[in-house]
Amino acid sequence: MAGLDTDTAASSWREAPSLPPEPIRPEITAASVRSEDAIPPPPLLAESDLRLGTGPIPASRYYSRSWFELERARLWPKVWQFACWGEDIPNPGDVHVYRILDRSVLIVRQRDGALKAFHNACLHRGREICEHHTHRSELKCPYHFFTWDLAGTLKWMPSKWDFPQIEEESFSLPEVRLEVWNGFVFINFDRDAMPLRQYMGRMARDWERWDFSDRYKAMHVEKRIRCNWKTAIDAFIEGFHAFSSHPQYLASSPCDCSQQDVYADEPHVSRYQAIIGVPSPKMRPPPSPQETFENVCGLVLPEAIGTEEGQLQPGESARAGLTRIYRKFYDKAYGLDTTGMSTTELIDQVAYYIFPNTMPWPTLSYPLFYRMLPDPDDPEWCTWETMLFVPFKGERPPSAPILKLGPEDSFEDFGLGEVGTLFQQDAEQLPAVQRGMHNLANGELTLTEYLELRIRHYHHTLEKYLGE
């Protein structure tokens, strides 16, 4: 297969690919490629034109204790944040415990099917009512058995005679604001915060096209990793690193040609789009259309390789061939009729970001969902979560159990296949990025103007929340 100019082919993805002989400015864009698709993308995926300059980002934001404490005091108490997938707690009495830094919230399924969120603290002496996800018929503190019903109303208290100051009617568990969007449960500690859909802006309108009521959580992996939560965020809201960190995809995805969408009136959301079925312009000599096609077909429908179905038809582009293959895959795997669906929604990467730490991907080909949670004590550690939401027919399958990986565990050792290799490539980069930021002589990160636009965009929003 064609590849980057090199005297010796790389024997492992861990070996850095050789550099192209000279800088190459791509002549193609996501829009120009999509203009040739048989079914173009919906207008809502059109490119934005906002740019935010080339100013540096202080590296100290990723490791400074003082910045970390500012986030604790001014960011997390004020933002909408994803707490759990609603289908993980489907039955009355199911309880999800959401933790963010030193705060804890109970998400409780009510008897009528609604959801409520409560501060996870007994009103007596503050003991956590639940320490982990569970099922309860009532909310009972294990310490002295103060008991509330699922709606948070006081049911029973010990030695009632000795609490003359308590008015039972007003001694309910304090609620936390909760809203559900597309099956995802969000909470906000700020009682005066704007509604979630207003916070999400155009994204809430965009996603009216993508209904997750027919999706289930097929994978959920938690990885404790030595880097700041924003270091992890940065790795997943730009595709600029794919050339060097994920070289196995160069034949079918031009990372320099991705589309970055930010908006002046949308501080809490941004979007990334990467085209598939086109080789990276960094590859010299370029791969043939058949090689580009096989680079993706081998992952989606490997049994087609070497057959007539696995060959591009006369006049068929790699993108058109992949569209054909993906339509068959979705029909075979999920019983979905994708007739009329755009090529972009079938094969491309479309990734949204909800400030500060959530990244849902709406389309079928990459049904990913990321969340990065800060460590409660150390600004240089976080928990990186990855979920997959795939379609189903008939009865809803149960959500996958959470696979928990420690700092030394490799994604490649847990039967995750190709996606395990992809995640491990990032996992091996992030701790080195975190360590290296301490060594920057000028203390600044130098970002691209366009390809890393979304990093600069969320830092602008972060500055507003922190008052810096």
C-alpha cells in the first residue's frame, strides 16, 4: 500500500511515520468533497466562518493548583454537566450516584417514571445516603436511619422528640436541577442557570435530526489517566493529531481537511467534522482509490475484501463504494433502511462538544460519546470515559457494564478490537503531553488558527466562567 515517504516501513503504530518531504497545504475541504456526494449532507452541517486569532494558551491552566481551585469554585457549580444515561436507571427506585470533584448527586427514578436529583447528603449530619449506583425503595441514611421517600419527602426520623427544630414538611432532601435531553441526564447546581436547551443553543436544534430513543449503550469504558481533564478534552476535539498518532487511517481520512465549527453566539457548543474515503494529502505516493476503500471496508465489512462486492465498480469513487458498503452493514447489523440518508451521516465523523466536558457523536458510523471528569484532588489526573450508542430493533438490550481500566491497563488487552488500538494510541500520548507542558520555556501552548480552533473557543468560555 502507498504510504508516507520512508525507507523502511513502520512495523508498529508506535513507530512515528516519516515526515512528508515538504509542507503540503490541502487543496480539498470537507465541503468540496461532499459536494460530489450523491446525497449531500443536511444544511445544518454547513461550515461556520468564525475565527478566533492565534493567541497562545497558558500551559499553567492544565496543572496549576490555583486554576484548578478556580474551576472548583466557579466552573463546576455553574455549568450543565452530563450525569448519566437515563436507560441505566430504567426502573422506579434505581439510583445513580454522580460525582464531580467533592460533590455528589443522587439521580433517582421516580415511581411515575420521572427523574429527580438530590444532593447526596443526609440532612442530619451529612453522611452520604448512597455511595454507589443501587436500587432503593426509599432513601435511608445508613448512619442513623433518617429516611426519605423516592421523591425526597421525609418519612421517618429517629428520636423525633429530640429534634424540636425540625419541621417535617420542610425537611425534604434539597433538589439539584435536572433536565433530560435525548436520553442523556444533565444536572446543574445553579438554581438560576439558563435551561439546558438554551445552554446548548443550536446543537439542541441540530439534534432533532438524531433520535437516540432507538440507541442503547453497547460499551462503557472508564480509564484513569495521568493528565488534566482539559488535556484529555483537547485530544478529542481536534483531528490534527491523527497524522502522527493514528497513522493507520491516513489512507482514508485527511486530518488536515477536517471542518471546525464554532459560533460567536454559542459559547457552550462546537463541532468537528472529518471526511472519510479520501486519503491524507500527506501520503506520498497517494494510495489508489481501491486501497482507500479497503482501508475502511476492512473494518466495517471485512468479509467483502477479495470479493466482487469488495471491489470498486467502474466509475465508483472510494466514498461512493463505502456508502454502498455501509448501507449493507447497517441493514445486516441493525435492520436499518438508510435509503435517503446522506453520505456524511453514513460514513463521516461528526462530533459535537458540550462545554465543559462532554462530546456526543450523533451519526451511525462513529456512535461515540466521551466524558472527561477531573480528579477531586489532583489537577494532573482525570477519568476518561468512552461510550458507544448503537441502534437496536425490538426489545431494548441492557446497557453494557462499565469496564474500569487503571493507569497501567492497556485498551488493547480487553477485547475492544480496532477501537482498542485507537484509544490506546491516545492513552500513550496524554501523560507525556501532561508532563511536557511543565517544560515549556515560555509557559504557552501555540495552537493552529483553524484545526485547533475549538480548543481556543472553549478556553474563551472558560475564561468567562472563571473571571480571568
